[in-house]
Amino acid sequence: MGVNDGRLRRSDLRRPFRGVRSLKASESFDEAPANETVEETWTRARSRNRVRAHEYATRMPDGQFFSHITAAFLHGLPLPSRFRDIEWLDVSTMSRSLRRTGSGVRGHFASTVTRVVYLETLPVASAVDVWCQLSTTLTLDELVIMGDALVRRKSPPATMQILATAVARCSGRPGAKLLREALALVRPRTDSPRETMLRLIIVRANLPEPEVNLELRNRYGAFMAWGDLVYREHKILLEYDGEVHRVDEKQFQRDVDRLDEIMEEDWRVIRYNKSHLGTRRNEVEGKVRRALLAKGWNP
């Protein structure tokens, strides 16, 4: 391409993969800014993986595509924090002769039924196929969280039927049993991984399963809010307060007004935060149980 050896050795170039040169970014994806939020950390991780995928794509032969963890990043699917700082790209092929391994790349041989889509010109395994691929990597709860994200309330990339068809297609393959268990726990209309975690704690405490993201209306039929987890019969609302509820002043004010209106309609509102999903899990079960009993639930 007319670039001489001296230019290729210049210090303003990175060497991410053999035979690839890339201009160094003005900001390093590896350096976290001060006071970075969790969401900002994940945004930086997704950007880093997207840039590295584009770099590798310059030498990617036909027949290869991104899969597994790399594809999950490219699709924006929720991943556990242990994968946030991975140093490799997952690359799959349906032809054994094209399987690629080496520095910075994990090669995989994919099933011929894997559907490949294009994201920003990058060949990537479809979001549902990525979920199936990761059944040998993620835990049950992590698979449920990702499954919920696939059938989420806003712009879901899949339906429950599509997930069920994909799971049936994986029968007999490694991870198939765990995938079936996860499918049984996936619920559509979820908005966040924390909502999924809260729901799983409640279900495993042998309490009634709440409805997910139900539309709440007042006595006159006017819309009040979307409820995270709802016991409609008992008028109990479980709300998860994420980081944005703490750092965004406008969001905090909206929450105050919204929850006040809901309580005026005789709803019992129980609010949770990330501490309840960690060291305070027992409190989740206790609060829900007491609220249900007070509202007439008969175990």
C-alpha cells in the first residue's frame, strides 16, 4: 500500500495483531477516569472490544466471525464483571481449516446452524446464538440475566419462542441442560440485570413470583408508572434503585413524585438497591413476605 518499513515502526502506531498497525488513540481505554461510574466503566470496555474487533477484522478471512464473549460485547449483552477486562477476542468459524488461535485470539469451531449478522460491517454471531454459545461459560443466573436481556421490554432482539427454538436446537450439545434450566427462568419485559437478580431471589425463597414491568394506573385509569416487579392482586410494588437514581438529581425528583402518587393509591412500595443483592439478601425475602402477609396473602 506504499507504506515503508520506517513508517510502520513509528511510535504513534499500535501493533494489536500480527500484520496489523493502528493509530494510537488520544485516550487509552485502559485508563479509568476519576469518579467513573459502573455504567461508564462498561461503556469503556465495550468501546475497547469494538475497536479491537475492527482492528482484527482487517486481517479476518472470509468464513470467520466474532462469537462468545466478544460477540456479547458487540451486541451490548450483559456480562459478569470478570469478563470486563478480557485481553482476547473470540473468533469462530464453521470450517475447521480456518480455525484461528494465537496471540490475542481464542479460536472456536461453530455449529453450521449459527446465524451470522453484521454490526458496523463486522461479522458477528447472532445475539441468540451467542447466548447459546455461552451456556458452557456462564452460570445459571448469568444465563438468565442474558436471556432476560434478549426479551427485554424495550427493543427486544428476540422472543420467548425464538429462545425456545434455539434451546431445542442445542439438544445433546455441551451446556444444553443448563440452557434449558435458564430458559425456564427467563421472563420477558425486564429492564435491567438487577431486576432479574431481585426476581430470582424472591422466587428461590418460595414466594409468589411477581409480574415484570407492569403498567400501573390510578383509580381513574390514568397511567402512573411502570412497576419493576409487581404483585397486582396485593398492590405491592418492588422497585430497584440503580446508580442513575442516586447520581441523577432530575431522576431522583421524578422518583419521589412517581412513588408518592403510587402510594396515594394504597400501594405498598418496597425499594431495593445493590446492597440487597449482595450481603443483605435475607432482607429481600423478609420484606416481601411481611408485605404479602399484611396484604392478605395466605402461604
